[in-house]
Amino acid sequence: MSSSDPSLRVVGLLTDAVIAGFSASGNGVHVDTALAGTAATAGAFLLRQVAGSVLDDLSPGSPVLVDIVNDAGPRVLGLAQNAASSAGVEWDSTGADIPADNQPHAPHVALVRQLEAPLSQVLTAHSIDRSAWADHTLLAAVDLVVRAGTVISASVATRIVTWSFVVGCKTVPYPVEQ
């Protein structure tokens, strides 16, 4: 997804930050976990944008339902589906289960905790408005789907992205680390 468009350059930098974040252990990147973490972080960004400080009084990992997220989430997911289509990736909207071998190696809330700060730094450094953080981050998940095309099927990868985004939109994240 590289381009001269500044927004797409930021998406590439977000993807690179995800890969670096999951490579730090020296064990390589588990692509399923990277996809889940990126998409869940996009969902958490959307949830934080619309719910704001209400989340501060809730326990991390607990479910939360916010009507505005239910309205905004499909728009963000549609943006990702269109980007995938433009990149030649067919989005799997069947709702089929994610195979056991493709489950992330950590709970979504833990993955968000791991990625939120470094991705926020990239977005802030490039003056991306907070209202677009979820969009950019979910596009980074699409970039990962494209980059990992030889490692994981598009069908499984896009199902991971969809499910993880929804989980991120409906799960209280940990407080933002300063």
C-alpha cells in the first residue's frame, strides 16, 4: 500500500511499527497475532474516540456497547474492504469461524495494550486527526493482509481483521500509558 499519498505513507509506517512491535521478542512475527492486534487497536481507537472518558471508570477487558460505535464501525470496516479490493484481496464476509491454528497468541485487550502507544506515536507525529486514527490503523491491518499473502490465506486473514476490529470496538481497553 505504498504511495506518494501522505496518508498511505502513514499507513505503511503503522504497519512497520506493528511488525517492529511484534518482532522485538526475537521470535519473529506471528501474522495472525499481528493482524488481530492491529485490527483490535483500530477498534479501540474508534471506541475511545466516541466514548471518551466514560471508559476510565470501566475495567479493562470488560465488554461495552456504544451505539455510536455500532454506527461508525461499519463505515471504517467498509473503508478497509474497499482498500483490500483495490489491492486485489477478496474480503471474506461469510462470518465463518477462524481456525484454531490462526487464533492470536494473546487476548485482544493485551494486544491493544502492546500496540496502542507506538501506533499513537506514529499517528501523532504525522498530525493525523484522532477522528481518523481508526481508519488509518485498520488500513494498516489491510496492508498486513497484503504483505502476508504468501503466509496466510486472504479468507482467514480478513476474517481475523473483521472479528478483531469488532472485539476492539466492544472491549474496554487499558488506560492509555503516558
